[in-house]
Amino acid sequence: MECPYCLSPELRVTDKRKSPEGIRRRRECLKCRKRFTTYERIEKSDLYVVKKDRSREKFSREKLEKGIDKAFEKRPVSKEKIDKMINEIEEQLRKKGKKEIKSSVIGEMIMRKIKKLDNVAYIRFASVYRNFQDVKDFKKELNELK
């Protein structure tokens, strides 16, 4: 491992604790003295997403985070709440005990969780997930929110 600031390999761990993401370590570079956090996550068995066209792709937590973060962009919801939601989604998917999960199951699960946190983020996500074509689609979804 290298310091993300000066790329020095000389580091020390200043703090270590368990977190929902795995093991959290605070590190300090012995060269530039800057601190940063790393996470050690247990590698879980492969999970595959079956898309609408029946193609399969490996489940990507990063892809999940990217889509959800985009929905919550500039919204008054803390990153901690969003991360907690992402952790819950991944945990629920893995608890199903299946190697393959339909993308529609994942999408609906995400939409339910987002709806509980923020209606604007929900509409943003729904507009992409459900492929809204015009204002009628937005109106229909907004009426269901009321």
C-alpha cells in the first residue's frame, strides 16, 4: 500500500476498528504526515445480475453506488444514510442465497429504499430505471407519491 498523496510506502496504522463495511483503518504517512482511511472488506462469493435482455454480468457494488449517488446528488441526505442503505441492499441480495438475481428485483428494492429517504431522489432514480419518455410518466409517478 502507498500513501495516496505522496506515494510513499512508509505508513503506519493509527487506529483500527470494525465498521459495517468491514475493517476501518486510519493510516498516517511517515513521509508527508498526511492521514487517510482504508477499508478492508471480506470478499464475498460472486453474485450475478440477470438483465432484461437475459445477459448476465457480475454484481458491482460500485455500479450500485454510482446510480444511487446520482439520484441523491445535491439532496439533503447524509452520505452515512446513503451508505447504510447501499449496505442493506447488498446484504439483502446476498441473503437471498442465489447466485443470480434479476435486475428488476434489484431495481425495485432500490426504489423502495430510496422512496423512504427522499422523494426527489426517488423520482430521479425512477425516471432512469423506468425509462420515462415524457412528462406524463413523471406526473403518473408523482400522483402515486401523493
